[in-house]
Amino acid sequence: MRFVIFPIFIVVFLSLSGSETFGGPHEKPVTPYGDSCPQCEKYGTCNKIMTDYDAEKALNDYYNKKGLKVEMEKKKGRFIKAKIHNKTDIVDVIIFDRQTGRIRSTY
């Protein structure tokens, strides 16, 4: 009898407590999936590869509107990796494609 009641108790307990335990954050993401740079209209429509200066300025403009700061981390080829900060923490790490203007979160 004990071998039957104990598993039933565990299943009932986990089903009642599991909805809040495994819930993810309900906040809007800092960088929506596959967002584009304000200087490029849509995916793949930049006429030429942006310079490092233009890319940094575009990212700063994009995130300053959201009250965040950009820290450039690594530049390799046409890609730039950057950390996005609020006042106290890193809130996102992104990769920016200077050719297409695409901004992608690495989280």
C-alpha cells in the first residue's frame, strides 16, 4: 500500500507546484529576435558594409533609445560582438552583422 500512495503523492505534489517553478521570465527581450539596425531598412538591404564607426554609432543610437549602453567587445570581419548594459548589469550580449544590419542576441 505504501508503494502506491507515495508515488501518487509525489505526482500530485509536482503537478500542483510545477506551474510556477518552471515558468520563464515574462519580460520583453532587450533585443527582439533578428531585429535590424535603424540605418538599414530590412534584412539584407544595406548597400555596403558599414564602417566600425558607423556600426558603433548605429548600435548606440538603437540602444540609447531604450536607456541602455553598448560596450563593444570584439570585431571580426563583418561581425561585431557587444555587451548591452543597464545601470548595474549586463542585460544582453549581441552580434551585429555590419553587412546586413542584423542584430542578434546570443542568449
